[in-house]
Amino acid sequence: MPLLAFETSCDETSAAVIHQNTVLSNVVSSQVKLHAEYGGVVPELAAREHLRNLVPVARAALQKAGVTADRLAAICATQGPGLPSALMVGFKAAEAMAFALRCDFIGIHHHEAHLYSPWIHGDPPAADFNEFQPNVSLVVSGGHTMLVHVLPGMKPRLLGSTLDDAAGECFDKIGKLMGLPYPAGPIIDRLAEQGNPRAFEFPRPLINDLTHDFSFSGLKTSVRYFLRDHPETMEREEQLRDLCASVQAAIVDVLVTKTCNAARSVSAQCVTASGGVACNRSLRMRLEQNCKAEGIQLRLAAPFFCTDNAAMIGILGEMKLRTSGKATSLEADVLPNWPLVDLSQ
Ligand code: KG4
Ligand code: ZN
């Protein structure tokens, strides 16, 4: 019997219907335009927008899947981490729905769900867990940048994460310094395409560090000083492209080098990547080149499943109900700061 999943941890309202590892529907309503005006996500506005959108999005997901609510076997929702008020909208609605329908309910860790999104492929999209391999997973978005060791049937092990800004936040904040609209990541990706990545030299923080942690705030500061000293860069299209390509090269270099180092350190034969920044074309290409050179299998989440979506929440929810059968209490609350290390299975 199918399962309905909700995701409202940040600025995407999403609902999906999952049945036997297959995504029957995955509806995403993005609030990106709403927050663009403010240069970043405004939590209170995000929560209000989720409230407005949740029911139409859920209805559309059920309709698209051809499933009526009375046929649902379970409901699941992102429990954390994320923006407290945003999480609360989806999570509490999901609890109420599970109560009314008398079906199972399960709260999902948002980052754990990202770890499985690279396994969703095809048409209709389905998670091919038969092909699952132990892997090192790079989860990289506006809110998180982390490397996780994922082993079948075990707790995911956090290898490292950012000590300050997330990589997507770095793209966005540097874009803001350059006068680009929010979110700047995809725009920098596009402008960088025709730029010279070696035109300007920027630091690659912690690239040779022995830990698997990241740090991006120093890179942002160094671009700030660069722009203060070379304001003319912004006025010439060609130089702006070179600047975008050089900034992107610094971020991508760090992400790729540290991901491959982490895979080597735990002898993983497979690397996966997900999160909004995993849409970046240069990152995807460099991961492909480096993994190929090291004989490591690479699984990149499809761009549509890189960004926040309820399908990955439902795929993990169904897997958890199948393997552990453990449901979440209908009195459970959201966990905005839920650390990955706290996961118990
Ligand atoms: O996963 P996501 O939709 O939301 C969260 O942050 O959780 O990721 C959004 C982030 C933004 O920082 C955006 O600038 C970045 O992903 N992003 C990109 C690209 N597409 C999205 N960054 C670089 N290149 C891209 N093509
Ligand atoms: Zn996310």
C-alpha cells in the first residue's frame, strides 16, 4: 500500500506518493521567488507559505499518483533538522493526517533522506536498492555541507561537515557581493561556463587538512577584499565571467578533493552526491573525472532530486517501515537541530 510523504524543512513545500521504492508522484512548490526579494530565506514567511501550499500540494501529489487518502498505509514527514516553524507545518499536518486515517507515521531526518536520493533514477523514478553499495556521500546545499559514510543496515557515520558556511551559502553570499540575485549558485554556474577558472587565485580552505571538515567563510572574505581592491571587475562582462569561474573552481576543488580523500580513507568503492549544489555542472564533471581516475563508482542524484523534495523522504520512510517497522509517536515534536550522529536504527 502506498505512503504519503511531506517535506517542509526550508523553502520547498513538497509532497510525494511512494509505493515499493517507486515514486508515483513528487510535487514541489518552491518559494525561491518569494525569498529572493530579501536575499535569503525568511523563516516566518517560509512557514506561512508552507501553510498556504501544503494542502494543494498534497492533493496534487495524491491526484497525480491516482491514489485516494483512504488507501494510504503510512504518512511520513521531515522531522528535522531545519527551520523550526517551517518544519512544524509539514510535520504536524502529517501527524494529524496519520491520526485521522489511523495509519503508521514516521518522522524522517532530512540529511539521512538526502543520502538515499542518488539511488532514485529512471522513469517512473525508483530507488534501485539492489544496486546499493557502501559509499561516501557528499550532501551539499545552501544549509549543509557534509561527508557521510553510508553502510547498508547501519547508522550513517558523519565523517566531516562545514565549520562555518555551507557551500551553497558561500555561492549565494559571494553572488550577493557581486550584485547577483538570490540564489546566486545557478547564476554563477552559468556565468562560469565561459570564464577562465585560473584568471584569479582564491584560497581553497582546509583542502589539505587531515580532517573531512570544510570551511567556506574565508573564501567569501577573500572575494570581498578582492572586489574592494578591484571594483572594475564588476563592470566588464568578461571579467565577471572569469571571477565566477575562479570562485566556482575554488569551491569545486575543495568539494571534490575532500570527497575523494574521504572515500579513500574508509576504502569506499562508491561516492554519491546530492543537495542543491550537486546540480552544479562543474562539480558533477569534476566528480566524474576524479572518481573515474580513482576507479570509484559515482552516483549523482538527478538534478530534480538534488534539491529538497518529499520523494527522498518517502523512499527512506518506506525503507525504515519495511526494515525496522518502528513508527514515530503521534505526539512527537520537530527536531530543528537533530544531529545526524543521534540517529538510532
Ligand atoms: O538543496 P537546496 O534546494 O536547499 C537547501 O539549501 O536546503 O539548495 C539550494 C542551494 C542554494 O545555495 C543554491 O545557490 C545552490 O543550492 N545551487 C547551486 C546550483 N543550483 C543550486 N549552486 C551552484 N551551482 C548550481 N548549479
Ligand atoms: Zn536539503
